[in-house]
Amino acid sequence: MNYNQEHGVEVLCLWDDQERLFATAINVASPSQEVEGGSTLNADFWHTVRESLRAKHGEDLLVLA
């Protein structure tokens, strides 16, 4: 098996004039459907991420995965 050992997360944040986060782009090393070390798929990874970020920064937050 060839497992990707890269653990990087790159994040770009965009703030408005009042210093509120209004958009973010997030890049993770493994694809969203991969469950590390398992043989299952999870298509809801980004849904949970978006919900968490919007709960903290507002429902209008744009999240690009």
C-alpha cells in the first residue's frame, strides 16, 4: 500500500473592512472521501468543516474546499 504521509493543511482567509472572516479556501493533503487507514468512504467531511466554521464565523461564510 502507498499511503500519503503528507499532513499539510493550507488555508487562505479573506477578511472584510470590519476584520470579519467572510471567505476561506482550505486545502488538505488527503481527499475528502478518504478515511485514513480504513477502507470506507466519507463524503460528509467538508459538511462538518463548513458547519463548524459557520457556527464560529457566521452563516454567510464562504468555504472553498
